[in-house]
Amino acid sequence: PLCFEDARAQEIDIARAQALSASDIVITGVPSPHFPQIMPAEVQPGTVCVNFSSYNNFHESIIEHTPIFVPRIGPMTVAMCMRNALRLYQNFHHGSQP
């Protein structure tokens, strides 16, 4: 898993259960039907859950456990997020361009 601090990602060694139970926001993007779905008991009540994958990374009952659940991000949203990420990278490493 990745931990983001001060806008920098850092690879960390943490068990899935520990990471999920400590998170206020869980964003998934595992592109595999074999990924074990996240169950409601794995996240704390009130956790915001966002599925960025075309596969269901969360069990369908998660909606009853969380105040905000985004079951799927559309392909255009994913494309725009990738474009924005590339722009951020370019601006950070090469300065902003008009």
C-alpha cells in the first residue's frame, strides 16, 4: 500500500486489515475479478469508499456501512484524472507551461 504525506507517496509495509481499519478514506483501483472484495467489517463506520476499478473492489453491502460510496468511476473521469496527473508531473518537473 501507499501512504501519502505532504503530497508524496511512500510504499509502506502494513497488513490490509490494519490499513483499512485505520483509514478514513479508501480508494481502490484493482483491475482484477480475483481481488478479495472489501467487506463492511474491514472499514470503520463513516469511512468514505471509492471504487476506481472497472471491477467491484467493495462488497455490495458496503453501502449500508458508509455515508459515501462511489461504486464506479466512469472511463472519462479516469482519463481526465490520468491527464491531470501527467500535467502535475510535467509542471512539477519542468515548470508550468501555458
